[in-house]
Amino acid sequence: MAESTIGQPLTNGKKPQLDLASADWQSSSQGTGDVQIAFIEGYIAMRDGRSPDGPSLIFTPAEWRAFVLGARDGEFDLT
């Protein structure tokens, strides 16, 4: 069985179902931004701030680091 970087066991490599109802969502801009993130139970959740009841992406700390470094490096820039 694989384990996350915070030591919580993962089932078949799947991330746990997190209760995001009490998450403290942060926006990239003042008010409701297009992208919001929350740090919860050792994971990072990301959602569309315009559709907060929609699905959220869940990242492990290592996945989040790779995403942030890729964004800083221009990996996701539109041409």
C-alpha cells in the first residue's frame, strides 16, 4: 500500500474523500477569484470560485509543489 507524504495510507493510490465544507478557501484576488485553494488535512484542494459547489481537485503536497513549480516555469502558459 502506498503512503502519502504525510503518512496517511492511500487506498489503491486514491486520495481520501475530504470534508471540504469547513475548508478555509483562499482566492488569488480580493473577494471571490476564479481559482480558490484550501489547505486541509495535509492536502491541497483547488476549485473554481465561480462554481464553489462544483468538483475540487485534490493534490498531495508533492503534487502541489510540482504544479506550482511548473506554473512558475511557464509550463502552462498559453502561446
